[in-house]
Amino acid sequence: MTIYDYKAMLDNGETYSLEKYKGKVMIIVNTATKCGLAPQFKELETIYQTYKDKGLIILGFPSNQFHQELKTSEEASHACQMTYGVTFPMHQLSKVNGKEANPIFNYLISEAPGILSDKIKWNFTKFLINQKGDVIKRFSPTDKPEKMIPDIEKLLN
């Protein structure tokens, strides 16, 4: 299996296959607008604007699993757009751990286990995926998005 075998649901309820992004470098990140790490939205948006025309897509998946997100997907997306200027695709609220976790995150965790524990420990865990759908690297919540730039550039070149 690859990431392309999964479907995602946008904040507006539209479902699509991740195969849509075959051939692109992807960053998949679990987000929360009320998290202390929320300023990473602005940094992620800067990376997206810099590299989107070169083949990068960032996919945000809001999660209230750590009790730091608004009540609905629409509210979360609106807050991301208005507060941080986010233009990359945002999705439906998702759980990232446990029996009810979004299958995309179960797959990401299986492909890029964490240090000490495979579970996603907090908001803004970032997964970098190459153009073939392989999970290349997992970045921790406290890793600033710019730490991903050398790996992004390597994949895009």
C-alpha cells in the first residue's frame, strides 16, 4: 500500500483520493488552531507558497484529539485562513491515534514510527512523502517547519 490508496475529506465535505497528488511531494500535518504551536501555520504557508509551483502540496488535518481545536472543521479552516492566511487544503476534523483514528494517520504512523512511541504525541506532527507516495520522514511537533526545507528541496530536485 501507499498513501495513494487512501481517501481524504476536505473541510467542505468533499471526498477525494490522495492519488490526486501522485507525482507531488506531500506534507501531511495534524493541526489545531488553539495550540501553542499554531504559529507553525504561517511557516507552513510560507513553505507552501515557495514550493507549490515546484510540486509541493501541504495537507492540513485538524484534530481535537488533544483538546485544542475548534468544534467544527469549517470553524477550524476559517480560523486558519483568517488568522494565518492558510491557502493549502484543510480537511475534516480527524482523530490521529486510537481505534477511531483517520486511516491516513494509521498508515503514516506505521511507515514512520516515532521515537519512544509510534503514537502521535501532539499537534503539528509533520510527515514528508515523496512523489512515489513513500513516507520519507516524520518531524516532531516542535520541529519548526523550516527544518523540512532541505529535505523538501532534495525531493523536488
